[in-house]
Amino acid sequence: MEQRYDLSGSLLHWYDYNKRILPWRENKDPYRIWISEIMLQQTRVEAVKPYFDRFMEVLPTVYDLAKVDDDRLMKLWEGLGYYNRARNLKVAAQTIVEEYGGQLPADYDKLLSLKGIGMYTAGAIGSIAFELQVPAVDGNVLRVLTRLWGDDSDILKDKTKKAMGRRVMEFMPEDRPGDFNQALIELGATVCVPNGQPLCDQCPWDTVCKAYKEDLIDQLPVKTPKKARRIEHKTVFLLECGEQIAIHKRGDKGLLAGLWEFPNEDKKMDAEDIKEWMAEHHMEDAKTKAAGKGKHIFSHVEWNMIGYKVRVDELEKKCTEQMLFVHPEEIERNYPIPAAFEAYTDHIQILLGQEKYNMMPETNDVG
Ligand code: ADE
């Protein structure tokens, strides 16, 4: 039955009538498609849109990206999370300029060899920008296909992704591989949705979907449970001197490398610890006020924070060499601060990343 059903024809017909108008679908510029695909990893379409538009305004070509200043790049990415994605983009842009004359290569293996481009992204760029016959299997596509075929393989395994990629090739149309891959992604994002009930009555495959027919929607896809996140405690200091606030640059390795933060310690400090910390930093007489709790969830770690606001005077300020004292407006303009510190930005009246676009963080971890 399924063999004879025109899977790709019905999917493309549905896509032609239902595809969303998205900024990276305006044309087939490989640079735009590449940037959008990297932004869309782990982040939902609605959250990506304003970042994408801003990125294209500031860095319209691969040459601009290849030479962008790191802080500027991080500022453009501020709030999107997974900052290595942006660092890898710059490295790959330099390779594209140096080795490929500023053009993304129209070749799957060459795309795959660029920093930050894995099988999914090489497939997406290759098919959408260059009409190459290659699969692009992301979390959306895995959900759609495991339900279509009633397949209970673990979708977090590479083996499953590769097997699904091979099966997709069996019904990929020769003339529209880019639209076909986007249609699969679109079906997963808008109909065969990740959270909540899928809209099966709007699906072009409702008559052939095994999960729908056999009532297996709730059981598929199968994902092995992830390890519990490690909890880390932090004490965050908002050191205020006149109108300026202390910030500190994180080291260039590890989580949030190279971004700016409010000074903090990796433990929950009680009143006694705070007193000691203040003395160590020559601020024993400074006034301290509680700034409340904060929490931020990364993919593998959770930060539980407690904050203190401290009024520092001119003399004490000299003793804190590792910190920069910067006006909040300048922080907002020029210093990338990760959304992890969002709980404390109200105290100094700055907006970070997604807050600037009036949105809640919307990471969509598909594993
Ligand atoms: N998610 C990943 N790639 C996408 C694309 N090209 N369009 C919409 N959503 C996507």
C-alpha cells in the first residue's frame, strides 16, 4: 500500500500550499541558507527570525563574517545560546574565503568538512541551495518518519539517523530535493509537532501513517532518556560604582567562553562568605543588598544563582583589576552577556538578546 502511495508527490503538494513565508526562503543564496540552518539548530523558527534579519543587515556576505570582530559576533548571537555555533561560523567563513573564493561549495563532502557543518546541515544546504540529491534528517524529520513507518528505533542514535537518511533517498524526487527536504522539516514543525497532539487531520500522509492508523503517536519517536543535568550553584555580584557596573570576561575555554558576565563565584555563599569575599576584594564597607535568585538551564548543566547588589566607591573600585566598570547602555550595545544572567539585568536596566526582540527564550532541544 505504502509503496504505491505517492509519498513525495503528496508531500510536495501539501508544501506548495502550506509552506511558511520565512526570510531565508526569499532566495537561494547559499550564504543565507547556511546561516539560517545554523541558527535553526536547537532554536525555533519564531525565535530565529529577528536574529537572522539583524545578522544579514550587519554581515550581509561571507567576507563580512570572515573578518567580524569576535565581540560583535557574540553580540549578534547573544540570547540564541550554543555560542560555539557562531564561533564555528566565522572559522568556516574564513575557509570559504581562503579556499573557495568566497562561494560555499556545491559539494556535500566539502560542505561537511567545514567547521560546524554536520550531516544534517550539509544535506540541508546542499539540497536547498544547490539541489543536490542528499538527505537532511533533523529531529523534525525523524519524528515524521518514525511515525510514518511505525519505527521504534532510538532517534538519538547516529545509526537511526543514517538509516532514515537512506530510506528518505528512496522517495526523494529528482527535480525538487531542496523543497522535498524542507517539506519534511515543515511537516514536522507545523503538523507532526514535537510537543502536544499532532494535527493528523491536516497531514498529507494521514492515510498511510502507521502511527496514526495503529494509535502509536504517543509512543513515537523513541528517545533514550538523557542523563539528569548537573546542578551548579553560583553567587552573582552586581557591583555598582556611580552609574557603572562591573563586568568580567570569561575564559576562552568551556561553557560561554569569551562572553562577558557579572562577577560571580561557583558556590552558594552565605552572609559569612559574602563578608569574606568583600574583604578580599577590599570592599568591606560597601553596602550589600539581596538581588534575588536566578536559574538557567543549559543542555547538560543547570545554574542555580543567588545575587547581591553592592555599591562600590571610587577607592574600592581601583582594587578590582579583573573587572571592567561599564555604563549599562554601553554593556547593552557592545558587550555580549549570556541570557543565563537575565535574572539580574532588570537591576541595571539592560535588555539582553531575545528580550530585545520582546520574546521569551525558545530553545528547542531535539537532542
Ligand atoms: N528548521 C531547520 N531548517 C529549516 C528550514 N529550512 N525551514 C524551516 N525550519 C527549519
